[in-house]
Amino acid sequence: MQLQQIMKLVELFRGLNDDQLQLIGDITQEESYDIGDIIFNQGDEGEKMYIVGEGQVEIKIRHRSGHTYAAVYLGEGQVFGEMALIDETTRSATVVSAHESTKVYSIPRDQFTSLCTTRTAIGYLMMRNIAQDLSFKIRHQDFDATKNA
């Protein structure tokens, strides 16, 4: 599937027209990984957002106790690392290729920021979509304090 077709399936790009999607596609880079390859580590500086184009990735989280667990697997059309487009903090998880040939598309924060500065409608729609996604995640977290004790 072509990048623009995948982007039309991604909730974070909801509301963008074909021309706007093309502009984002123009700053997107294709990356390929083999099974077990680390895309980034928890604690690394976040500089890109990723869209899974083919294959699958595993999101691993290292708890402060030192225990690491698989939080979720993501496949085609799903995104990860989107917080890198908003803040300049470190990664909250490690992401590993979970398929023999995983293709992801990365969007560098600096190029995304430049695009949003010149094309404010893209910036508005993307930030609205990211905010809605984060709001959904926060509202549906399990806030049972006894699990974190």
C-alpha cells in the first residue's frame, strides 16, 4: 500500500486533504528493519514520529523496578512516537521490529515543525488530532494506584 493510502487510514491525519497529505509525505522517510532490530530505546531523545507501513513492531516498557514487558504490538497504519512531534523529552518505551521485514515511515520533528509553520492548517489539524488521541488515552488509563505501589 502506498504511503498516502496508509495515511488516510491513520487517525492522526484525519481531516487532511490529499494535497496536505502529500506535503507531509514529502518530508517522510522510509526505513526498513529486520526482526529484533531496535527502532529506538526507552530514554533516547525523541526526534521522529513513525507510521507502520508493513510488518509489526513491539512496544516494550521498562518499569522503574527494572522489569521490561511488552505493552502492545502495532501493525500497518498504526503510529508510534508521536509525542516527539510535540515535546523534546526522551522516549517512554523501546520499539523493536517484530517481523522479518518491517517498513516504517518516519516524520522528523524539525521538518514537521517547519511545515506546520508555513502551512498552519496542517499544524492545527495534526495537533488537534494528537490532542484528541492523548485525551482518549488519558481518560481510558487504569488509575488503580495499588498496581503502581
